[in-house]
Amino acid sequence: MTENQSSLSEIFDELNTEFSKTENLVRVVLSGRRRNMQTATDRVDIRPVRIKDELSVQVSFSDGRQMTTKNYAPGEYDFISALKSGFANILLEKLDGSISLRITKKGEPLVHRAQGNFEQDLSHDRSKNRLLDSADAFLKEVGISDASGSVKPSKQDKYRQVEEFLRILSPALTSAIEAGHIDKPSKEKPLTIVDLGCGHAYLTFAAHQYLWAEGIPVRVVGIDVRTSSRDRNNEIARKLNIEKTIEFRAEEISETTLDFADVAIALHACDTATDDAIAWAINCQAKLALIAPCCHHDIQAQMHEAPEPWSILTRNGIMKERLGDLITDALRMQILKLRGYRVEAIEFVGGEHTPRNLMIRAVRTGAPADSIEKKRYEEMLALWKVKPALASLING
């Protein structure tokens, strides 16, 4: 493998030339975001396909929750515009090698070229199976599927929640690894995941089973304050013979002895657990955090006097509550941003908490936040006369 620096326009031209050779193309992946640029989608996957004996280019666009696919005739897709649209990481694989481009925060191109043998998969209709087979043993053990491997009617929402979570986790994890924010997992150094406030551990087990099925070595820890949850979940792990790579602990999130994980997840953790989970992720420098917030009582209780003209909204109880939710999560996201995370709010649909369909997705880049972000945060606190509980939980 060799590395060199070229002008960005030169490497874009090289990639575009290789892309035009559809008969030699294996796949292309565009992911990550360049500094101060906004891409239309989180990720783009491209590969050649054969449709009715004609070679086409299949382009899949992912927004972090779902994927949209479109087929183009060779030369029809505007690849050069995609390259210039703001992605920070571009991988192009061809039959005899690969070209990898990473654009630094300063806008400098780092190029890696490697020789190798890659194989094309020209099949048009790849299987559209669920990410998790409904007959997976863990789904039976946790009560989502029946003994025959069919999802129980009463658990369809829970199964859908699990699927939606995996569709968010998978591209977010792939992008973080490709961007170098998370080390590529290996048998010697597996990916570590902590589920903070795991409860019945539907998602904890789902993440473990899915990633192992994808060939990703993983070590998972579920934390919940209830000893009954710990004992139940550890017993299920033993039944599934996976207790060496997944474990459960009965601990408060704020007092857990665990102090490291690549990925922190917390979905609808109750009471103070959402703030405790975010604080844990920040204090332990988790590389990727997926947080579906719950319990926004902290800020709501402090909203005694609304700045004008906001009283036209806050005088209505239900609207004040929803605004309080948004302010709480906006401040949580801003705290993450000020601590070196790239943060986004995305839709998380499914499960028993249908109104709580927002997820905070945060990737630790270590990049310092602009001074204006600190000013905006302080102005928001002053405007609403609030002090987020989360701020007091952050070390340093």
C-alpha cells in the first residue's frame, strides 16, 4: 500500500475515470462529512449490477435510518458531483485493487492505493430479509418470537423497534470505522458496546447477534439497576452459549465500574438515566453514542417564566411540555458538541414509546467546537433561566 498527497481535483478526476470503467468496478462507498459541509445523505453505496443482460450502476442512498436505491445506465450517474458534495471518505474498489481517499479537516487529500483481487457481485435483487431473522434463538428467549420462529402479534412493535435500531447502528458504525473514529474490530481487540439502562435487553442482544452474524468481533455489556434484569439476561446469555462475549451488570449508570466502550447506547432510559448515559459517554470518551432520550422533567421543571413572546406557546400545558422536550434535547446535543462530538438528531420510529421517536447520534471526532457554539449555549441558558442537570455530571 502506498500513500501520497495530490490536489483534490486531481484525485477526483482519477476516481471519476476509474468509476467510468463500469466493467472493472466492484463498489464505491462515500461516507462521513467534510468540515463545514453538509451532505444530502449520510452515506452512498454504489456497485455495478446486471439487469436484463445490460450492465447498470446501482446507487443506494442512506439517511442513517433507511436506504433508497436507484439504478442508472453507465455514464448517467453524476459521480463527479457526488465526489464534490462534501463527503470526507471515499473508497473505490475495482477488480485489481482499491483507491481510498480521506479528506482532512484542513481539506487536504490523503490517498491510499492498494493492489488486490476483488470480485464483482452483479446480482440485481439482493435479498431484502430483515436484519435479524425472526427465528433467531435470542428472539425466542426474550419472548418476541414464538417457538416456531414467528414474531408474536403482540410483539410486532418491539420487533420493529429492534430492526429500526439496527438500521441506525449499522451505517453509523460502518462510517465511524471507515473514518478512523473507531478502530477496526479484531479478534484481539473486539468492538465494545455498552447498553446503559438495558432493561429486558432486547436491543443489547440484538446488537450482539447482528454484529456477530456480520463477522464483527464484539464484546457487549448491559447495565441496569435491577438485579432481576441482570439475572434474567445473564441466564439467557448462558442458554445461548454467548456468555463469553455478552454480560449484564446490576449497577447504577452513574456508579458503574465500567469506564470504556467504543459504542454507548441508551434507548428510552427512564428517570435520570438519559442524562447519566450521556454523561457516561462523554466522561468515558465513547466513540459513538446512540441515545433515544426519555424523561425531560429536569428542564420542564425550571421553565417557570417564558421569555416573550414564547408565553403564547407555554401557556398551553401540552405545548409547554413538548417545547421543554425539545429544549432539553437541544441542550444535551449542544453539550455533546462542546465536548468534541459531531451531533445529529434523527428520527427513531417504532417501539412502545411512539411519541419518543427522536434519537441523538453523536460521533466523537475530538474537534474543538467553534466559539460561537459556546456563546449560543450560554445565551440559551440565560434566555430560559435554566441549568441542565447534564452539565453538572460532566467531568472537568
